[in-house]
Amino acid sequence: MFDILMYLFENYIHSEQEVVVDHDELTDELARAGFHRQEIQKALAWLERLADLQDSEGKSFLTSQPSQSVRIFTEQEVSRLDCQCRGFLIYLENLGVLDFATREMVIDRVMELETANFNLDDLKWVVLMVLFNLPGHEAAYDQMEGLLFEEPDGPLH
């Protein structure tokens, strides 16, 4: 599923080509590109749920603003997001690339991915996809895009 998301992002969204809006046409095109239909459906559902996260109604983590809080990761999150990934999320918050709500959106999208091997590079792409899909976060997207293609020197936190 993550391969399909990367394919869509690199070939349509990131390249600013016109995105095929017809669900069936896009599914057929992805199938012709060699992806399995079941995985295509999962990827498209993942993107739909990403779009749904913009509607904060009923999602308390998007409407509340913590003051001086600390994010405690669940056992499942720790198993998906290793120490390097969690440190990178904190780094992005300290830089102002992510805020409380966008961090939670990223974690939500990461946890829904069906992948056994998730690493820092994958996390960077998920952050980029989330920021791209959020109106008003263009500066954060640009900053993240710069971070995606550079290797940080020293510790991330």
C-alpha cells in the first residue's frame, strides 16, 4: 500500500500533473502500473481518511490545544515508530514544521499503514503527504520538502 501512495505522490501530486479524479480510471491506471487492486483500494481509502482528518468535528485531538503537554506514545505506536522516528517528530515540532494537530494527523496516518518495516525515510514521506493535503501549511510543506532531501547533522532532538 505504501508503494502505491509513493507512486501517486511522486507521479501526480508532487509533480503537479493533473490528477485523475475518476476513482475507477485511477484504479485502472494503477493496475496497469502493476499494483494489485486490493492494495489500490487500501491506498485510496488511506488518502480519503487523510482528507477526512481536515474536518476536525468529532476529532478532539484536532481541536484542543495543549499547554505544556508531553506526547506519550502507545505501545503500538512505539512498535511502529522507532526512537529515531519519534525523535524526528519532536524535531519537526521544535522547528515549527508540525504543530499539535498535524503531528497527530501524521501519527494517525502512520498507524494505518500496513507495513512491517517502517523507517525514518517513510515517516518523512508521510509528513510530506499530510502537509501537502492541508490548506494553509504551504510554508511547513516547503520546509519539510527541504528536510526530506537532506541528512541532518547530529542528533534530531
